[in-house]
Amino acid sequence: MTGLTLTTRPIEHGVVLQLSGELDHHTAPRVLETLKRITLTAGQQLVVDLSRLSFCDSSGIASLVAARNHALAADATIALAALPAWLTRVFRMVGLDKVLVTYPTTQAAAAAWSRRLR
Amino acid sequence: MSAAGREAGQPFPEDDPHAEAAMFSTLLEDSAEDLYDNAPCGYLSTLPDGQIAKVNATLLRWLGYTREDLVGRRTFSDLLTVGGRLYYETHFAPLLNMQGEIGGVALELRAADGSRLPVLVTSTVKTSADGQPRLIRTTIFDASDRRAYERELLRARQEADRERERLQRLVTTLQHSLLPSSLPKVPGLEAAAYYHIASRDEVSGDFYDLFPLSRERWGFFLGDVCGKGAGAAAMTSLIRYTLRAAAVYDPDPVTILDTLNTALHQEYRGDNPRYCTALFGILTPDGDGFAITLAGGGHPPCLLLRADGTADFQPTPDGMLIGMLADATFTATTIRLSAGDTLLLYTDGLIEAHTATTGTVDGRYGDQALHTFAVKLAPTTATETIAALAELLTGFGDGLDDDTAALALSVPAHPPADEPTTP
């Protein structure tokens, strides 16, 4: 049992939420709790950094959708950074690739957000 | 100390060392005799043959005897209950003789009125100059509080066990109400199902069903609700009835999943959204087998194990997680289930099982391993597939930490052509 570590850090235009470890039935509720504490304003970006994610089950997928809903409810946008290769297949399977934009890194996600402004 | 003295109503000024010394000397004048008799524990001295030689007032009070009742007349073992006496003679006394002391033994004393007093007993042997035992000194502590505490603890534990059993009965009943009690008989089809619940305390979010739609048409589904427990059970119930009702109304798998998506999206929104993944299929007899229209929403693809020994995943691409978006899209695929073919539907507990043997990068049983398993098995039947799967999953042991459901449908192979039999 490796568990999940959640870290949030503010960036210029929003918040980065990093999920490290196993995102499953046991740990997904913590993502929902953390989301409640992340305040976003219209136009900001929530970047979910998955570079250190080692496992994700259906509850984990649900928590990522909750993150999307949380961002959209504040008129903010959401981007996933460093989606692990093994998760790409699952994303395609559940159709998440169509509703969650992914970038190779958090920097790339930020760059995309800046471009959007121009 | 002086502060404590003041609180107890003894007016010694704290700056007067003489007054403080006087208080101590008053305490020290407390006679050893009085301390012995009225100590907060029982004292008992017995001769090596067990005869009671001396006993303090505390113990006499606890037991309701007078000094005359006991001294020179009774032995220590006379004060014990029958069980205690047995233990005393077989264990306590021999150990005491051997070691010269024994401590913390729980015994029960019998009072004059017949009541029992749980005690903790400590004894030491006093020896003479030549090493011969002269006297046994015994200290007795009242352990009724401790015994009551232990009884309370035991009662709480039994209560918790009963609650847990009740919860497990409730979970089992609820679980059964969410699954078909037995699969219906479909002419020309063999069907088998498997169900593994990871926890006996929580309702699983996996579900499946096979049911008639008309004389010539059957519906089946299998899916997985994100999460488990009471919330997942309520959602599973909604899913099951929505799917069954929608199938009767319009037997098109894509429309049925659309209906379910709308129902779930309306019901579960906000901070704790819930979704499900599912495969829904319609079976129609077709020649010697069945034509299957299958739609999927975010669910792992099913496996077709063919009569010719091959096996392939049957993807339903672009099917989204059901309930996630108001306008989710689902797609259907058609599968022909011919004689000797088996279709296997499963939930992700299977591909996510932790295993040490499959050699996947992340130590979990993956698609590739499942495909290999299917190829080895084909050609097969629904019953055989489920049996092999059950064996595989049992092999995972504790590695199977998620609930797992599987549904297999097969068309019996052609009976071997009647070969001309030579007499």
C-alpha cells in the first residue's frame, strides 16, 4: 500500500495539483477534499500533474472528472500534465481524452494557457 | 506540597519549614500496626502447612470473617473457590515453593456469605537462617474493578462482532438484490457468471444481468460503478432498472446507454459525482448462433474466444464514461456468436488485479495477460471460461483488491457429425 500524496502550489495563472502514488477507491476521496480547498477564479487554469501517478482505478478517474467539474464551475480551465502512457489507454477507453486536454509537462500546459490569451 | 496541604485544609504557611516538618512527623507516627491492618490491600501470613497465622482487617472486612474464624483454623486454600483451590494446589503452591515468590496471580476468594471476590495474589516465602520455609506472606488486591472492566471489554467486543455480522448479512442481502439470482435459460445459449466481492463489509459496485426482451430477443449487461458502499448500491439499483426499462422501450444499445447517461447525469452531480462503465448487448438468434449488437460506455472491451482457437478483444470505441457529460456519445459494434464461440465480459477488477506472476510493468494483471489467457482457453464454453477465470482469480489471493464480475455467453459447438459407425 503506497497511498497517494497530494501537493498544491499556486502558479501565476492558477493552481498546480500534483498527484503522486496510487489514485484509487481509498485515496480518491482525498482528491475531492483537496479540490474543495482550491479556489479558482474565472479564466484561471487548474493543472493536474500526473507525472508521478503509479496507479489509477475507476474511482481515480471519477476524481479527475470531479477536478474538471470543479474548474468548469469556476469558469476556469483544466489541463492534465504528463499523463502516464499506461493511463492514456484507459483515458481513450472511458472517453476522457475528449474532455480533458493533456500536455507533456506542467510548463507546456502553462504555455498553452498563455497562448490562449493572445 | 505546601499548596496541597492548604487545599486539604491544613493551614501551614508555606514559608515556615518547621510547620512542614511537623506535618511529616505526624504522618510518620502512623503506626506500622495500623498500616498493616488498614492497608488498601489484604495481608495474610500462613505457616508452611497452609494454616492462617495472621490476617489484616482489610481482608477480614472484604471476606466478612472475624479473626477468630480464620487464624489457626483455616488454610489459605480454604478461602479459595473450588477452581481456585485446584489451581493453587497444582500451580501456585509448587511454584512458590520452588521460586520463593510468585506474583500477580488472578484467583477468586470465597467470602463468608458465599459471594466471590476476584483478586490478584502475590506471595513470598520467609525462610529461617538455615533456609527452611517459616512463613508465607501474601498480599491480596481487590481485582473486581479490573474483572468488571474485562467483562465490559468482552461485552463490547461481542457487541461489535454481532454488529459486524449484521452488517455483513445486510450487505449480502443487498448485493443479492442487485444481481440476478440465477441466469435465465436462453435456448441455444450457454451462460455463466462470476462474482468476487473484495470486502464483506461493503456492497460492490459491479453488476451484470441477462434477461428476456421478447420471445426472440435477449438483453444483457455488465458494468462497474465508480466506488462502492451504500452510495454505489443505490446507484447500481438505479442503473439496473433504468437499463431494463430502457431496453423494453427501445432495444437499441446506443439509445439504452444514452438513456442511462441522462438518468445518471441528472441524479449525480456536484462535488461527489458518480459514474459507471458498462457494456450493453442485445442477443438475437441468427442461424446456428446469435447476432449481438453491443454498445459500450467507458468499459474494457469484451473478449471473443472463437471456435477456431483464436481470441480477440471486441472494442466499442469512443464510448464515454456513463453519467459524466450531459451529451456523452456511445457507439455500437456487432458481433456474431457462432457455434463454439464464447463472449467474455468482465469488470476492471480483473485487469487491475495485483499479481506477481504476469510480469507487467506495474505488477498488475493487464490486457495482454488476459488476452493470452483467452487464447490458451479457446475454443471453450461459457461454463469452462468462468471456471478458469475463477481459478485464475483465486490464484491472485490478496492481489484481487477490487470487486470483479464476469459474464460469459457461448453457443454450444456443433455436436460431432454422425460418423458412420461400423459394426
